[in-house]
Amino acid sequence: MGGANVGAEVCALARELGKRIAERGWVLLNGGRDSGVMRASAAGAHEAGGTVIGILLDADASRAAPDLDYAIVTGMGDARNLINVLTSDVVIACPGGAGTLSEVALALKNGKRVILLGWDAGAAFEDFRGGLLTTAKDPEDALAQAKETLPRAGHHSQPG
Amino acid sequence: MGGANVGAEVCALARELGKRIAERGWVLLNGGRDSGVMRASAAGAHEAGGTVIGILLDADASRAAPDLDYAIVTGMGDARNLINVLTSDVVIACPGGAGTLSEVALALKNGKRVILLGWDAGAAFEDFRGGLLTTAKDPEDALAQAKETLPRAGHHSQPG
Amino acid sequence: MGGANVGAEVCALARELGKRIAERGWVLLNGGRDSGVMRASAAGAHEAGGTVIGILLDADASRAAPDLDYAIVTGMGDARNLINVLTSDVVIACPGGAGTLSEVALALKNGKRVILLGWDAGAAFEDFRGGLLTTAKDPEDALAQAKETLPRAGHHSQPG
Amino acid sequence: MGGANVGAEVCALARELGKRIAERGWVLLNGGRDSGVMRASAAGAHEAGGTVIGILLDADASRAAPDLDYAIVTGMGDARNLINVLTSDVVIACPGGAGTLSEVALALKNGKRVILLGWDAGAAFEDFRGGLLTTAKDPEDALAQAKETLPRAGHHSQPG
């Protein structure tokens, strides 16, 4: 997960994350739009031969990122953020805005493990820190933490 | 908005808020469950003769707060949080957990004015502070701030 | 429930239905758009002093019918059809297109009583006929049938 | 698409349909539950080496069919039926109950091509017959009709 409107540095981080998710044989799932963290992580995973699923908020796929393998069309606007987190085994959140924060919150509400990559959510999420919520210093650290969460790495694992 | 699992002090705050919303002739809208901030604010508004709308996450109304005038049954789980904020003219958030944070985030994502009553969201929401996001020291302060947002206080105004 | 694109005769039927729902002291709930059966039934109920709730598919209320008392903003497109039927005690369906048929189907799927006013759904819904699904010859007949379904006519009853 | 509670004959039809979808190199998408048409079509596609996506109504994957490659967890109940049809390039509907009818209706509402396999929807859907809605006499006929709809058979094609 992560913002649609982010700078080049965050996009590079997301691309690297996507690449490493694919290299582990995991499936990347994100919001599927053709911008920011979604486009960059999809591109990184796709280039490394991985599988990418995008959960689109629109009622058609016209704004989908080009590197999706599967575009799920919801037509439900931001309500699709719930699907993003419920479908993911682990949520890795790159920097973003309020949309990303809503995904972090919905994930924690539903008992999902959340790893913040390259930022910190501060006081609002203090109750979850060290439990469901941790921070990672780089993509490899994020994936190492994610791996501890997944008892059986395998076909259905979908870090988002 | 606010938590389902909160202490007596927060419930008292929510009840007072509900009462004052009703006294202004505004409609109270919340998540409609029979617990915490939702039950308490509904009770406060109802006692003061106000109108209360609850947006329920379940597929029936069996867990609805007793003081709802209108129970909207969504059957969509936490996806109903989006409806809570899109339907509200202003979102007043009492303390809560990750569910409340998701509502704050979804509201800001959709350009809604959010007033935090009795807590502070910290660094995660820093970009919105002083703009869409402010804090209030008590219910009356929250409503005074809400009123500035509403050009036409009237029938359809639904602070949540 | 009923179509957004219907002729003058169906609109007159919907208006009459709305009026009679209000006269019974029931709440009218529909899809809330400013066209067809939604606009006409809202107008009929509003004129007769009734309460009208509209469940909007858009992310704002700009296309809402003028006679709504409460506009619920979902931003979830046609997914809001599920909310329409789950929230209603009884679904009365005027003629419409595929959207109305989806509401009839979702209502029956969820065990709701459905009354078709002025049309017949034919073979597809044969299994439900005489049970959950009946037809009515006019608005008064529809409401008489609806009343049998409602053990306690009251504040929360929301025929849609 | 198709019913969760159907007889052995319909399950055999669905299995054959899934097998042939996979043999064409298309992706099968359905509601993902471990029963009826969903389980049978997934099994048929999986055995033939195809890819299967299930859009689950629950908030977890505990009731998912065993032959899914990707389980999308929505937690939105029957509202996920909208996702099923918006995501599909063509909807092929096996016999089912009201849930299947809601998918047929939502698909037609959104301008999707619908092919009824082994049944007829009757008068309710008469307006769409011969246009968006046709019937097929067997799985091969359904797929031949589906193929005419798809200008570019390819990676993203997801008959449901």
C-alpha cells in the first residue's frame, strides 16, 4: 500500500519493494492505479517476473497500472481499501496520504500485521506498536518481518 | 464517530456531544452499534429530542443501538465506515481504536472536515492539521467549529 | 424501488405509492436519485408529509432527488442496491430495468418480502412466487400486502 | 456464475465449463465459495491447468473453494456480486437462485455481455435478449459466443 501522489524517492522504494516481493515468489496486491506507489511497486514486481493483483476503485479498468496481471474491478470507490487489507496476508505500507492511513487503520482493525516502510504513523497508532504494527528500515527488512508472520509461505500468500 | 470499546469517561463525553448536536437541531449520524460512543451519543441525542441515524455494518439490525431513529443496514462490514463519513457534513471523532482512525482517514481522503474531540491523532495526520483537521477541547467547542464549516445549518446537516 | 428511466405512467404510479406510504405513517426508502421512480415516489411521500430516505450511489449528494429528508451517501455505485433492500422491511418494486431486477434478486436472496407493482418478473423468479414474491394490482393492494408482512407497524418500518 | 445449492447435473455442467475456459487459456473468475457451481467450475479449470480467481463474500478465506489460485477477500457480503460482474469480460451464468439472478441483473445494468448456460431467464430480462443477453446450449457454445465478444483474447480476459 502507499500513496498515489508521492515523490521519486518513494516510488523508487516501492519499486524495490515490488521487485523483492516477486523474487521471494510472493504475490503483490495493491490498489492497482496507474500512479505513485501502486504503479511503481507493480512495475518492480512485474519486471522481476512476479504476479501482481490490483484492486481497482473505479467501475472499469481504464486507469489501471500497466503492470497488473489481474485487475479486480470493484466500482466501490474507497470502500475497496477494505478489500486490499482483508485479502493481504501482511500489509506493507509505504509513505502515502489519508488513503494509506485508512488502509493501515482498517488492517489493524481486522487483526492484520502491518509494516510501515520508510515512515512512522506516530501517536495515533501507538496502541498497536510492537504488536501488529512495526516499522522497517528498508524493503529487505520489511520482507524479513513479513516472513515471520507467514507460517506457510506459498501460492496464496499475498503481501500488499 | 468513536470507539465501540471505550471507558465511562469517553461515553459521558459522547453522550454530552449527542445531546448538544440535538439541541442545535442537527442530525446525529454514527455507526449505530449498541456499544461505546455509538450507543452513548445516540442516547444523548435521543433524550434531547434529536434525530439519530445509524449506519450498521451487519446484514440485519439485531445489534443496533436502541436510540436510533433510522437504522441503515449495509451488510458490508467495515466498508460502511466510508458511508459514515461521506454522509456526514462534518465528522466529530471521539476517542476510539483503529476503526475510528479509519473513519478519520477516509474523511480526510474525501475532503471532509474532521474535529477530534478529547484526543489528538499525532504525527500521522500532521499534513491535515489546522486545515481539514482540528482538535476541540469540549463538545461545545467541537460544535462551534463544526458550525463554521456549515454555510447553511439546516435539515440535511448530519454531523457524524 | 423502480427504474430511473421510466415513462409518465410509471412515475404517476410511483408518486401515488409514495403518497400512500406516507399516509400510513411509514418511511419511504429508495435509491434517492433525481429521476424516474425514485424522484416520483419521494415527491409523493414528501407532499403527504412523510419521511423519505435516499441511499445514493454517488460519493456526494449532487444528484439527489429534491424531496429526500435524509440522503445517505455511499460512493459505492450499484453496490448500494444491497443496502436498499437490507434496510427495507418490505420491498415494493415498480417497473424498471436491470437495476430494479438486481434489487428484487438481492432482496429475495436475503429473505425479504418483495411485492411487484404493475409488472411481473416472469419465469426467472418462479421459485419465489406466492412465497416471498407476489404481485399487486395497485398501490393500495401493495400496501395491504406489505402490512401483513409487518407484525409491528411503527417508527422503524421502512418499506422501500 | 451460478448457484451454491444446485444438483449434480448442474455441477457437472459447471465443471465442464471451467475445464473448457482453462483450455482456451482464459481466467475463470467466480464467487469462490466451496459449494455448487463455484466449487465445480473452479475444480474443472484447475484440473485443466487454468487460473481461478474467487471473489469471497466473507471477511476471511475459511469457506473458499480449494481450487482457487487467488482468493480476493471482500468482507462485503452480497455486495461482492457487483465485483464479480465488473471484473469479468463476459458473464456466463449457470443455473442458480436469486444470487445468480442478481449477478445477471447487475451485469446487464453495467453493459456486460451475459450468456445463460442451461436455463432461460424468462420475461423479466426480455428487453436484453438477443443483445447483451443470449442463451447457450452447452459449454462449447457458451465459449464460442463469449469469444465473439472479446476482440482481443489475452492475458487479462476473465470470463466469470
